[in-house]
Amino acid sequence: MQLGINLGYWGAGMDADNLAVAQEADRLGYAVCWAAEAYGSDAATVLTWVAAQTERIDVGSAIFQIPARQPAMTAMTAATLDSLSGGRFRLGLGVSGPQVSEGWYGVKFDKPLARTREYVEIVRKAMTRERLSYDGEHWTLPLPGGPGKPIKLTVHPQREHIPLYIAAIGPKNLEQTGEIADGALLIFPSAEHLEETAIRHLRAGREKAGKTLDGFDVCPTLPLALGDDKDVAALADTFRPYTALYVGGMGSRKQNFYNQLARRMGYEQEAAEIQDKYLSGDKQGAAAAVPHDLIDKTALLGSVDRIADRMKDYAAAGVTTLTLAPAGFTLDERIAALRAGTEALERAGLA
């Protein structure tokens, strides 16, 4: 099992530290550094900045939002980043959510599975450097009846095949991801529930494509907080607002993928309470309603030995790249958490 690092969103007040964290991850031998985007910093610029100041670590988008870019533009960006980084780019895609898609980008959030499938097909076709034409429900290239002609990508990517990941949560999206992608980006993963909530759906998609999970990258992101095992409850409390935001406030009452995931993990009543309180404006109450067990099962908390034991559980569950989001109020604390991740992997015998 390999380790990755997730820098989250640029512009959250830790920008200089984020670069130092990425550089330390590079030095420690982490496999990949991911960056996110929502409606603030864009991931492509951040990844270019990081790639220019690291040597070996891959850089990956977690995610490029599908409603933000035409698929041909994503192919251009992926090819350029792969070329500039010397073949170190990983392309992560996702549909975002209805609030951002419609409120920020003005793109209707409908038929996300079909839209994702077409998007991936166009991106992959463009990166083959064949002349691009496509006739789908959501995209038609070139536009009919106009002056447009099929054009081919002029940039040569460093590699013939750039790894493509999809951020997936729901069962149908996970199955399609297994069918059409090279890896899955997962959030709030519990090793105990991973087979039921994710792996079996990914496996079904691979089987649909005539493949197995061999070579497919199962890549969840987990917060990591280093500390004494007797302080695990206090470490978990630092992630209450984060968990409440996603389970309670992301999307709408009818369409919150994270809330639905918590329900599938057995937290039906708790997920409903968190959402009710969050959407009514009681964010503190929502955070207080998050069960400790939910946080502990979806984060790495405590000593290096405790984290190592959890890493064994994730490896046994089928995780191939474990992405860490090291917590800390200072750069030194985040670096210490990063180093603890490497030490824990070694103690687990997974390095």
C-alpha cells in the first residue's frame, strides 16, 4: 500500500505550509500529492506550483470539477501538466454537487453518471491525439452545421496513458467508476464498511468491463491526527465541524451524498439529526451530534502504533493508496503527522 497526501483547498490560510508539506512528502517517498477545488482556488494552478518545486512525487487533481471545464480543455490541462511535471500527473474528476454546479458554474446538475461517462470518453479520445469528434447526449463535437472541424491535440503528454480517477460515493457511481476509470477517490472510508460501501460496487464495474481489481487504485482520503491513545476522543473532536459540514451541509436535504453514505454505514438516525441541525443553522449542535465512532472509523487518530494497526485494516480491505490529510495548528505539527504516516506504514509492514 502506498501513501498519498491531500493538501485540500489552497487559500485556507496555510498556503506556504502546504508547499512545505508537499516537499516533505516528496522527500519521505509519498506516492502522490492531491489538491482540491470547489469555488475558490483551482487545482490546476496549485498542482503546477507544487510540481515545479518537487522532484519525484506525483501530483493529482482531487478533483477537477466536470461542470467547470469542457472535456477538451481538461485533456489539454492534463497533457500539459503531465508534460511539465515529467510524467507525474494523475487526473481526478468529479461532478461536484448541485449547489456548486448550478450556483457557481450555471451547469444543470442532471444525469451525472451519463455526463461523467461522456466526459471521460472525450478526454481519453482527445489524449490519443486523434482528430476529435464525438456524438453524445451532452456533447457533440464538432457542433453540427457550423464551421468547426475535428481537431487533434497538439501537446504530447509525457505518457501515452495518464491515470484517470473518479471521485465516487454512491453505488451506481462506484460501479461506473470501476468500469471506466483507473482508480477511485473515496471520502469518509471506514475499513470495516469498505467492502459493502465501495469495493463490491467497484468490483462489479470492473467485471462489467471484463477486468478485475488488479491494477485498479482504491484511493481513500483520511484525516490524520497524531497524539496519545488516551487522547483519541479529543483528537476526534477536532474533526467534528468537518464531518458535520459534509454529512449535514453538503448538497441539499434530498441530495447529500455524504449523508447517504453515513446512513449506509449504519448511522441512519445520527445522519438525520446532523442534517436537521446543520440546515436549521445550528452548526455547533450538528457537530456535537456527530458520533465519536463515525469520526474514529473514518480518520487515523492516536499513536503511531494505533495508526499502523488501522493501516493494516485498510490494506486488508483493499486500499492500494492511502491518502492522508495531516492535521495540525502549525507546520511542525503537520510535518510530524506526515512523518508518523511513513513510520506507521513501516511498522505495519506495508512499506
